[in-house]
Amino acid sequence: MTTRVRPRRGDPALGAIAVLAMGLYALFILVPVVMSAWKSLTNENPLQDHARFIGAANYTEMLHDSALAASLTFTLVLAAVVTLAANALGIAFAMLLNRTSLSFRMMRTLAFLPQVLSGVIVGFVWRYVLAQDGVLNNILGSLGIISHPVTWLGSPHLAMFSIALVATWVLTGFTTVVHLAALQSIPVELYQAAMVDGAGRWQRFRAITFPMVAPGTTISVTISLITMLKLYDIIAVLTSGGPADSTQSTALYIIKLAFTDDRFGYASAVAMLLLAVSAVISLIVTGLLRRREVDL
């Protein structure tokens, strides 16, 4: 005779954890968003005693803010370029590191290392590398590739390229791990059957690997975009938004508005704009990539 175990209903411990999680989410996410939305409707300034409600005046001002337009353009271009580059490299590195030996496991750890470093530390290290008398110029000069030091952070176009390079280097560790996890979920039998049918490497990648890693790509691309849209620390250390504000991201512009110009109200309005732009882009990209998963 067997004893039937009845499922427990409503474990109090799980309920307490759920309530705690919801409370923390509300405290650190929802409350700041609501407060920022309210401040965006005021002219709050720490140098003034009281903030005055001004309605949509801050949002109207944004329509004529050329600095905001330039920072938003730079942010969108940077996010698109780095997301594409980091995910393409992530797939490539994941395929190279998809082995079980100890040496490949160590290389996976090294590949992920940039992702766990602080953005400030990354910025300082790369600023030393990219300085006019830095490591990169010394190496290129010793190899005879350049005859004069290159100002990687001193001209607008090179500064943009340098920031994209550093951000791609950091983000590739994350995209590699995500695609590696997706690769390891693909049954080996599919590749074996394809090889029996005479499929080459490119054919196996196009028919098996690329479709099967689609869910991982969706996660990787979406998180990469969100990360790049709010990028601040690496840019602040490398260029501080210069030269001539050519590398000023929207997040950096918000910080400058709030803590340099003391315009908390207008900074909150710009922050709400960035939140809306990030949400819309993330929803569109996620929808398109999920549709691709279904089509594949």
C-alpha cells in the first residue's frame, strides 16, 4: 500500500520571498521612475528653495535642444554598431570555445573577464592604452605601421571609433557566454546527421547552428542594446564626452544637466525620454527576433 503525498498549498516562505522581491522592485525601480516622472514636470534646482510645477515645458524645450539631439544620435549609432559587432564576435568565439577540455574552459573564463570588470576600471586601462604615448601607439610605431602617434581620443571620429572598440571588447564576453550556452543545447546528433549527408561547415552553420541559437541571440541582442543605450562610465573616463561633445551619450548628458548645470527637472525629462526610447527599441527588436525564431 502506497501513501499519497499531497502537494503543499501556499508555502509561506515562498510567499514571503515573492513579497520581498516585489517590494525591492517597487522600491528601487518603480519609485525612482515615478519620482523622475514627477520631477520632469517641474523646474527643480538644488540652488532654489522650492520647485515649481511647469507642466510639459521641459519636454517642449527638448524639441529645440541641439545638444540632446546630438547625444541621442551618437547613442543610437553606438548602440547599433556595438550590438552588431559584439554579437557577431560572440557567435564566432562561442563556436571556437565550444569544447570540453580544461584549456578551453580557461579561455571561456578569460573571454568573460571584461564583463565582470568595473566600467571605470576598463576606462582607465584603455585610456592608458589609447593615449598618444600609450601602449597601442608604441606597438604600432615599433612595427612600422605608423610614423607619428595617433590621437585615438583627440579627434571626433577616432574617439567615436575608440569608444565603440572598447565597448565591443567589454560586451563580447557577455555575448560569447550567452551564445555558448545556446550552442551547448544543440543535439550533437543533428551535426552528425548533417555530416553523413555531406554538409560542409558553412552549410551546418546555416542550417543548424544559426537557427538553433536564435533564442540566445534574442536575449543577447536585447540586453546588449539596453546596456549600450545607458552607457555612461566608460565614456566618462575615456573622453568625458569630448572632443567638442562628439562622444557625449544621452546618459552622460543627463548627468551633466543634473550635477553640472543643476537642472534636475530638465535632466529628469531627458531621462524619461531615454527610458521611453530604450523601451520602444527593446520591444521592437525583441518582437522582430522572436518572429525570426518562429520563422526559422
